[in-house]
Amino acid sequence: MLDNHAKLLYFFSEARQVTGRKKLQKMIYILQQSRVPFEEKYQFHFYGPYSEELTLRVEELCNLHFLKEEKEEKSNYHQYHYSITADGETFLKQFEVNMPDIKNQINLLQECSARFLELVSTVLYFSYLSKEEIIDKVHTVKSKLKYTDEEMTEAFRFMDKLGNKSSH
């Protein structure tokens, strides 16, 4: 149990801060698909791949005061910011976490919008399909987002840059 919590704390110690619940979900999923050993189970949801396990683990880490969740009021929604606390850093130092160096991947993901990460994670979710079938599927399940051909091309290029397990 604690191993998966420690892996998340390691992620936050490297990321420093993550803004947005959706972005957090997509970052962990994309890293998982890039062979980083996160073990949360995902299913397809309204905003693409979603893990209830990840939501619960983050909540537990907040309750333990290992993560800080700051809620920011926006004009018509709330934005959440997550960062590791001093207690979380102390816990992490006492725990041996077997994780690869993911700092560069995290930095690449941090630079992306939640919208783009939603596209990339959706493409990865359907990576068992051919490239053409993936594009059709994205346009079907994400029709309201109206992803352009350029965005689709950029998503595949980004996945190659990250080194994910998809063969497209």
C-alpha cells in the first residue's frame, strides 16, 4: 500500500507543484504508459483516462499532510494546486522508492496544457488501434474539443519525444 503512496510523493517531489486535477490525472497516466511503474488502474471517462485509485491516494496523502491541496477560486470553477509538504519530504526520505529518473518527462508534461494532455492520454488509451483508427476514435469520443490535424500530429510527436510504449 505505502509503496504506491511513496511513488506519488516521489512524483510530487520532482514536479514541485501540479496545477489542476485533470492535469495530474493525465500526467500520471502518460508516465505510466511511458513505463514508469505507477500502478493506478485507469478507465475511460469524460475527460479521457481517469483513475479513482489516484484520486483516493492523493486524498489520503492530503489527509496525512504529506501533500498540500490549495483551492483557487476562478471565475466559474475551482482550480487545485498540489505540492509536497515538509512532512511528505521527510516520509519520502525514510522510504526506499524504486523509481526511474522522471524529472525530464515531468518537465515536458508540466509545459503542456491540460487540453493537450487530455489528447495525448486519449491517444495512448487507444494505442492498440492503428494510427488512423486512433485519430477517428479521438474525433468521435472528443468531438466537442475539435482537435485539429496539427494537434493530432503534435500529440504523436510528443509521445515519441516522451518515449512511450505506443508503436505509432
